[in-house]
Amino acid sequence: MKKYILFIITIFSIPFLAQEKNDLLLPELGDRVSGAVSSSQEKMIGKEFLKQVYSQAPLISDALIQEYTELLIYRLSEYSEVKDREFTVILINDDSLNAFAAPGGIIGVNGGLFLNADNEGQFASVLSHELAHLSQRHFARNVLNAKDRSLTSSLAMISSIALALISNNPQAMIVGQAFLQTQSLRYSRLFEKEADRVGFANLVRAGYNPKSMGEMFENMNDLRKLSGETPPEFLLTHPLSSSRINDALNAAEGLSDEGTKKDSLEYSLIKSRLSVLYESIPVQSIRYFTAKIDEQETDSNIYGLALAYSANSNFDNSLSLINLLISKYPKNLFLNTSKVEILMEAKRYNKALKLVNEFLEISPKNYPLTINKSKVLLEMSKFFESEEIIRDLIIRRNEDPELWLMLSEIQRSSKNIVGYHQSRAEYFLLLGQNEEALSQLEFALKLLNGYSVTVDCDVLEADGGTRTASINGSWIALNESFNKLVENGKMNQNPLMNHVAALSVGIVEGEYIVDLDYKNDSNAQVDLNIVLNDNFEILEIQGTAEKKPFSKEDLDKLFEITKPDIEKIITLQKN
């Protein structure tokens, strides 16, 4: 298995006891930090970082593990100081112990972190530490403290580090290591103290055993001893001392572990699930879990053997074992979803569909069940239904490249080749591969052969301002795409006949207002979306009387006050 390091790998540097009194005081995070790097800028940086990760790092495509990790992070965040709780969780397909936090609410977890944490508390202690780095905005404060406070240079540096450290290029690794040694890319000792301290407090508030963090340290130390002269790359950048273990354990002294959370069933099942995943010789998994059951017949060992049988196409034995567990936990979604997966592997699609529908009635938004339903329907050649499910998920997870890839495969199977290339374009855009995305769109245009292009610019669960902005942006994107094709000799001329622009407008507290923000939109007595071309011809008017009916005169006035601003947008488009 290849080993990967990602920058801002921030797992633990805990000197709990040797602290000055003022070290315990957390700073006020106000305008000064935001002036260095705003939250929106951090998100922009995070998106660039994600592109590098998505395009270079191997990812775990497992809805059950994904959902478990996301739910745990969101649950822990409720006890943290993180203000913006919109996270992007990345699962790295690597059996080495590692985790990381990056600007914009990005948290990454290696599969090896599950394997090297004995229980959920230990695993959660790592995530709590990473959340603390985000809540204390350590990246922004690094930029603030750096000699070069250029956000542009920080963005370029981050992209370079991400690319270097997740590549398998030895030279790139050397470059990446050199960057890591600079003050601007590694967290200071003070920042690490803050993250350790804050993370520990959050972990305890979340109800986990206070000893979990120290126990996780002990696991790391054991791993270092076993690795000999070539310790895991994580430990090269985060040296582990015996004092740190003692400090973490001493921090838990005097804190009761009564009533703390126990190891969840799902966590133990995931460890077995990953053990099967990382076994290169499938039959070895059968031998391994058979021996484990002979030692101790635990739920996780039985589950591991069930998956091992499935990996070896022994589906009857696999289903027998998973049914044994389900008889013990009949409503457990994790186990029942696993049964759906086994039935699919066995090509028993009708039974799989029946089971998944049964549990979707109980939990209609469950991500793993929903994904698997789409997969079952695809195998049954029910392409429209399968695609509809994925499109609904994309609305909720629009920046997940895996979903766009799934959509493209459904469209290819249904022989919607134009749609296939369009979805592939979205996939490559999320990976930062713009040229490949353009190539996919060119293929789609060739296949259209003179037919019209439809751009879906609707946005669900958004205010009017967001919807109209999406229309303006869609026209610009389409126009630029056509101009690029003309420039490259792929088309003789831009086929667009008119400019298109849109604005929201309404009546708020008796005042006529153009371009409603969220506050105005939510308090408007009248709310309109107006879409016009450059001849001021109406393409769409969508209006609602929120509190009482409005007159034709109101409509006319709203239309007239919107035209000048529509004209400004179109002028900008032309320039």
C-alpha cells in the first residue's frame, strides 16, 4: 500500500502540564485574523486544495464509512468552537495512520486511522484535535504572523504542497518536506498546544473517555517501535516522545470515565470492513477472521468473516452470517445496508431492492441506502430511476466528484452519450482538470450536431438572489465555452443570439428594492425573479405575494426599476 502525507497533518503535540498560565488563555479571534484571511478566502483556498487531493490521492469510495465519519465529525463539532459547520470529509485509501485539517472546513482521514485506534473514543480524539485547529483558525493566524502575508502566495504554496505530498514522486516528496520545515506551513508550538487543549476539552464535553487521547498516543508509540528504523511518515513530521503520552494521561487524572460513551458497534464493524478491504489476497481474510472467531466470537469478527466470504463469492455463507447479526440488531441500518451490498454482489437484485426500499421508508435520507438503491436500479437497467436518485444527491453534495462520476456511468449505460460527456466534464472540473473538462464538452457538442443546448441553472433551497445569480453565471459560462470553441476552430461562430440577465426584485416594508439579499428576500411582501434578454424581452417572471396580493401597477413598477440594472449586467457581459 502506498503511503501518503498531506500537508497540515496536525495530529497531536500535547504538552498539557508544562504550560504557563497565559498559555491557557485562548485569543479573541476577531477582525485582525479575518483581515489576514477571511472565512470566504479560506473556503476558496480549501477548494483549490480539494482539487489537488481529488486528482492525486486514492480515495475510499464507501458510503457506509463516509456517513459514519461525517456524522461523528458533525456530532463532535457541536461541542467545539467551530462557527462554520460546513465540512468536507475526505477518506484517503491508505492503511497508514494519518489525518489532516485544511482551510475551509476540510477534514481528511486515512483508512489506517480506523485500524490503529482501538475504539471510537481514540478515533474521536484525533478528530477533536483537527476540529480545534479549524475553530482556532490556525491557518489564518499563520498567514497573519508570516512575513509574507500575501493570500495569493499562501494559496500557491498550499496547492504546491498538496500536490507534492500526495504524489508518489520522490523528488516531489523532498520538495514537500522542505516546505513543511518552514514556519509558514507548520503550526507553531503554541498553536499545537491550543489544538491539543481545546480538542481534549471538546472530547470530554462530547462524552468520551478522558483517557482516550493518551491511549491513542500509546498506540502511536507502539507503532513507532514496530516500524524500527523506518517509522511511518506521519511520525517523521510529528515526533512522539514518552512525555507526551504521560502529559495526555495526566490530563485525564481526576476526571471520571463513568457514563462515557462506549465503543460503538459501527466503529468496530468499520475496522473489520477495512481489514477486508486492505487484504490483497481475499482468501486470507477468511482464514484471519475464522481464527479471530475461534479466539472470541464478537460481532465485529462475525461481520468481518461475512464480508470475507462475500469477497470470495461464497454468498450463502456470507448471508448466513450477516443474517445472524441482523437477528441480534434487526433495525441496524449499517448491517442491513451491508446485506444489501452482499445481495447485489450475489446478483440477487430483486431481494436487494426490496430490502433497501423497506429501510428507506424508515430513513428516507440515509446516504448509504440511497446510493445502493441507485446501484441496484442501474443493474436492473432502470436507468431513469437510478439517475433521478443521483441527481437528487448531487443537489445535496454538488461538489462530490464521485457522484458526478456515477451519474456519467448511468448515462453511458442508458446510451445518453451527450449527458455522459457533460457529467464527465463536471467531474473533471472538480478535479481541477479544466482542459479535460473542455474536451468532454467538445465531444458533447459534436454529438449534438446542430441541436440545442439546454443549461439547467435552477438552484433548489435557495433565495431569489441565488437563483438569478445562477442564471447570470450560466449564461457567462456558456458564452465563454462557445467562444473557446470558436477560438480553437471547433465552431465557425458563437451560436448565442442574445444576452440573458436576471435579477430578483421585491417590495420590502413598502419599499421597492432591486437585487434582494437574504434578509430582504425573507421579509419581502412581494418577491419577483425577472429574466430578460438584451432587447428587454421577457424570458421569465416568477413572482409570489408572500403576505398579501399585489396589483398590476406594482408589477409594472417592479419591472421598470429592474430594467436599468439588467442593462448594467448585460453591459458587463459584453465587456
